[in-house]
Amino acid sequence: MIYRNIELPENISFFLFGPRQTGKTTLINHLYSEKVFKLNLLLNRDFLKYSKDPDILIKEVSRKIEDESINTLIIDEIQRVPALLNAVQFIIDQYRLVCVLTGSSARKLKKGAANLLGGRALQRFLFPFTWDEIEKIYSLEEVLTYGTLPHIVIAGKKLRYDLLNAYVETYIKEEIHAEGIIRNVGSFSRFLDMAAAQFTEQVNYSEIARECQLPVMTVKTYYEILEDTLIGIILHPYRKSVRKRLSAHPKAYFFDNGVTNAINKYSDDIHDASLAGKLFEQFIINETYRFLNYRQSNIQMFYWRTNTGAEVDLILVKNKIIIAAFEIKYSANIAGSHLSGLRSFAREHPEVPCFIISRASEPYSISQVEIIKWQDLSIILNKFV
């Protein structure tokens, strides 16, 4: 089993959310193998039984404690039967059992006013592999082309593109609809195609709504769904005013390059330099997002842009103070022409350290900007956590 960087709570109940096939069940089964009672609500047998009578779980757990001395309850895909959470709360309070609850999305639970076990269970999130987890068995080219979903990484190269297409069709389009998160799979599918075509770019809700023949509010809701289901990352432009920040155009990224390529119907050979650059930017944004999430950091991610169009891909903000700025360049040879955005930023924020993340073979500096190898991203981020 490939080691995962995530640190899970010990001796306390928790939710583990993440998109399908990111390895939640594999990880939990590896960590909890003894004195465990496991349910999987993807199985029709379990789904129908507990949908009909959620409180039967309390009786089953009581019997398992007496007969088998279990100390852990694991429920996969808890969002399928939200009513079970009331029984889970009773079990935590009455029996002091550790309850591990996995799910592909917290959105259905939150929107349905489900019992999220306030004060009794923490929340953690699992994503596709990070580079640190697979660097010995994978390459940057594979990351950009196929992404890092576990079942894609371990699959043979000939199967990867077909598996990604199946993932897009059966999970992102159909299962999100089946879970009741969206009502019209056709309109969501049109939106998804448009959103994937514009990944890494500023989002213009009105333009997308017009192209997809949807209301603007529906488009905004669909972007919220991508974020809530952990399929998308939304970066807002940095503004001191939260109101101004939320009213400006955000940038949208998908959680996996392979999924992005499958939605866009790109071939499994990425040769176009512009496309490779966008995929590289998305990869770095995802790596940063996962690093901060796994560290339980309160650092926020934004991008920076002036009214004249000068832009910096990523800035990190801690306690409302900008602590670092990053440009992301696919080039292996960084020169002064790549620094225009950071120069504009530095004139306003001369005290903030600036970096360019690139494919350079060795780190160096230009005009007080540090050029770093992409492989050293986690080392740099460690300085700010």
C-alpha cells in the first residue's frame, strides 16, 4: 500500500470526505482491521436496511460490543443515509465507540440539515495522490496527462484513458445526479464541459450561463457543487474587503488533471505547450491545496490581479497578511520576462517573498525572486505553515 500523507485523528470519531476512488476505504481498512464493525451504504443490502430503520444500527452495535468487543464503527458513504447520523450520535454518547464515517461529499448532509455530530466528530479530507506519495513510481508527464487518482496510477498505461472516461461518465455526471445533488444531469453536463474547457481561467458566470443556456444563479450553484464535492477548487482574487473579493471573478481548477483531460476529450498524449502549462499550473495549485489541508493549516489561497491585468498565480494569506507570492511557469528556463506579474506585485508588497515554481533543474534568483524546482514545493511551503 502507498503511504498517504494525511494524518487522521486517534481515539476520536471523524468524517473522512473525498471524491470517489481517492482511496478512503482502502486507507480506513488498512488502519482499522480489528474489533471493527463495518457498513458500506453503496451496497443495496445495507442501504435499504438502514434507510428503512436507522435505529436498528444501535441494536446491532450493542450486540457487537457484547459478542465481539468491538471498539470502532466504520460506515462508508454516510451521505446516502443521513438519518443514520442520529443513531451514530447515540452510539458515540452511549458506548464511547470511535465512529469513522466516509463520504464522497458533505454537501448533501449540510444542505439536508443532517446531524453533523457537532463537537463529537472531526472532519478530514482525502484527495488523489500528492507528488510526495508517488514520486518513486510516477513522472510529471504522467501527472499532467493522467492525473493522480489511485486506481489510475496503478493501472496499466493502456487502460488509463478509458478508466478516466468511465470515471467522468459514471461518477461526476451520473452519480452526482443520483445522489440528488443536481436535478438535471443534461444541464450539469453542459456546464461541466464549459467549466473544464476554461480551467485555470477567470470565471465569467454570465458568459458561461449564456453559452450553456442556463440562469446565472444555476451556474454559480454548479460551481459551488464542484467545490463542495471536492471536484473543484475556487481561487478568489485577493481583496482586503470580503464583499469585494466575492463579487470579483474567481479562477476555477479541477481536482485532477486526468479528469480534466477526459472531460475535454484530450488525447492521452499532451504535447501542446500551452495546454501543458495550464495543466502544470493546476497540478501546483492542487499540490498546495492538499499540503495545506493535510497540515490543518489556516493559510488561505488567493490569486492577485490588478485593474490593468498584471497577475500573480497564487498568494498565501495567514491571519489576513500576505506571506508569500508564487508564479507558476512550465518553462525550464526562467528569465526576466517571466517576472512581470511579480514585479507589479512587489511594488505594492515589497516585504513579501516572491517565488517562481518551474521546471528549472536547479534553484537560483533573479531580482530578489527565487526560482525553485517544482519538486521542492513542499520544502518551500513548510517555511510558511
